[in-house]
Amino acid sequence: MSESEGPSLKPALGRYGVWTGQPVTPEQAADIEKLGYGTVWVGASPAADLAFVEPILEKTETLQVATGIVNIWTADANEVAESYHRIEKAFPGRFLLGVGVGHPEHQQQYTKPYQALVDYLDVLDAAKVPTSRRVLAALGPKVLKLAAQRSAGAHPYLTTPVHTGQARELLGPTVLIAPEHKVVLTDDPAAAREVGRQTVDFYLGLSNYVNNWKRLGFTDDDLDRPGSDRFIDAVVAYGSPDEIAARLDEHLQAGADHVAIQVLGGGDELLSTLEELARPLGLAQS
């Protein structure tokens, strides 16, 4: 699809999914599916061969797997396209390709990232990777609009419901918006903020995230390390399962189609936290 043809139908990801920094095991994926979550997102710039995807899909029946995201600087577009078609042939309609430009501070060749992303999408188009099965990491208005024009929609990371609402207003009703949000299952605000700061600290040194948070109204004082309580509380949900569910639901109320939940606190917390959240999130557990 060319840039002028507009977006395709939204992928059906379920209201809530799970975001992880590394692939879950097939067994974990099966448990996540049983709890009622619709999608597993795998971040940390996975390799272009996407070899982790099929084992997860083999152990599940309806779960979607998405990348959040493939980095355009480290994953060759033609190889990614081959991987997409390999997965799609084996498991039609169950893989969503998320792509993005990564961070300028960590790429020596990071020049004109917007044009590089456009060029990458041109390669995916030529390789017949459908726009309906890909999304873009997008924060600012320019890339959000590109996501609407050249993919099914946007996968914003480390944002707030306010950002979700602004993105929905900018993009209109037909574009997928699937934000990520971090959670810590604890009633202790100090403990939750400590865990949150350990994860968020990395991003406080990245200009694209800092600029986005400033657009959302956070100040230099909020964003000076280690981050103000106001800022950390905005990007990390904590409290009881009901309180966390209410926070996540704010994204849906603001216009999100799907929320990708990142559980903080270590791998041992993943399934237990997701199990605690499933009921207040209204998921159908099997």
C-alpha cells in the first residue's frame, strides 16, 4: 500500500496484552492466553529472523504475537519481510510486525530517522508485507501520522493516557492505538516508585522520550534523574489489582484499542501479577 492509500482494518489484539523485554517461553505464553490476554509483545529489538515467534504460536491457539519493536537499524528489512511471510504462512493472521527507529543516542548511523523509517516501509511494501499486519513505534505527531498512513497504527511506549487521547484526536477513529504501560503490584508507593525508577532511568537519557514527556506537560524538574514522584506515578501504575486495572482502563477511555502491560519487578512476578489483574481487567479466564 502506498502512503496515499491510508490504513487498513485494525488488527484484533484484544483489549489487553502483555509486553516483555524478552520472549516469553511457549509455556508462559499458553498460561497468558488462558488468562485471557490477547497479545504478547516482545521488545528489546529482536533479531530479523524472528525465530522466537513460531514456538509461541505452536503452543497457543488464538494468542497474537507482536514485536515491540524490530529496530530498523539492526534488522534488515528484506530479512524481516521473509520472516513475516514464513510466520504468516504457518500461522495466518496471528503475527503483528512492530517496527521503529530506536534511539539516536545508541546508533552511530542514526541520521534522518524519519526518512530511514519511510525507506524501511518502502522495502516492506515491495516485499508485500501488508500494512494491516504492521504497526509503528510512534510518539510525536509526525511519526504518529506516518503510522496512520503506512501501517495499521501506532504502538507508543512509556506514555500516559493523556498522550493516548492526543493521539486518538490526531489520528481519528480508524487507526489502531496500542500503548504500553508499566505496572508494579504493590500497595507501597515508595517500593513501586523504586522499581519504576530502575526501569525508567534509561529512558530519561533519551531525547525522543524526554521531548515527548515535555509535550505532555512534564517539566525539567520532573524529568531530572531520578524523576519526580509525579512523573513516575504517571508512567508506572501500582496499588491493588483493582487500582491498577482502573489506571490501565484510562488508556481505553482515552481512545486506545489495546493496552500492552509490562510487569515490573522481575520475571517471577510476570504470571502471578497477570493472574491477579485478569479479573479486574474483565478478562475471560479459561
